[in-house]
Amino acid sequence: MAKYFEKIGDVFTAWYDGLSDRERRLMSLVAAILCVLIVCLVLYVAISKISSKNITLTRNKEQLAQIKDLEGEYSVAKEKHEQEMRRIRRNNISLFTYIQGITSRLGLSVPGMTEQKRPLGKSNAVEVSVRVNLTKLSLDKLTRLLELIESPENGGQVKVTKLKINKRHDEPDLLDLQMTVSTWKST
């Protein structure tokens, strides 16, 4: 292999020695220009690679910042969910007793209540609902009834989830009420 390179070197030296001074200067100039072009090409490729890497790095930093923001939001939402689940596990409200206590305070009688249980998705919680039908309510009693059902004293564990109010035709000052009162418990 070394002989082969020596042979090529000898051929190149013989060719170069055969050139005139003017041709030698031109060849040196062409070689210098070629070297400068190669250096410029290498620099251009390196700068474009660095530039693309900087763009990728900037995009990755932005995505990381978004991920960190989402992580913070997720941890807040997870903590809220865990608080709600603890509150649901501690929930010992009996809707029948709760509603009858409120209606008796207001001097109302509840003829029939029906209870329904519905599981909530993938959690181990159920929604317990009671349908309540009341007739001949004044607007003041209706307002007071709704305030007492959703009072902060129960820790926000009882809510009116459906409400339908009809005006009576025989007594226009009174209302008929159909509502669903719900609470959430652990199974």
C-alpha cells in the first residue's frame, strides 16, 4: 500500500515539475480557493446543524415548560380529587332523614320519596339521589327549602341536582315542585 502511495506521489511530483511558473501559481491559487471552499462548506454545514439543534432545544425547552405547568395543574387537580374522595368517604348523611328534618322545620309533609344509587365512572363512589315531590308551596317556603338543603352546614355534600317548578292553575300564588336531591358516598 505504501508503494502505491509513493507511486502516486511520484506521478504528482513529475506532473507538478512539468508545469511552468505561471501554471504553478494558478494551481496553487486553485488549491487555495478549493481549500477555502471546503472550509466554508464545512462551516456552513456545522452552523446549520448547530442552528437546527438550537431550534430543537428551544422547542424542547418550551415543551418542558408546558409539561411542568401541566404537572402543577395535575398535582392541584389530584389533591382536589383526593380531598373530595376523603370528604365522600366521611359522608354519613342519610338523605331521607336530612330532607324530612328540613321539611318538618318548614311545616311541610313529603308524601313519597324514592332513592336511587348510581355508580360514578371508575371511582369507588356512588351518587345517592332522592326524588322529592311537593305541592302547594309558597315562593318563600320554596326559597327557604332550597337554601336549607344546600346550606354550608352539610359541608357541600348535599346538592339539588334537578329542579322542576310548576305554577298551579287553581291557586296562582302557590307552586308545585319536583326535585332531585343528591349526595355522594363511598361504596
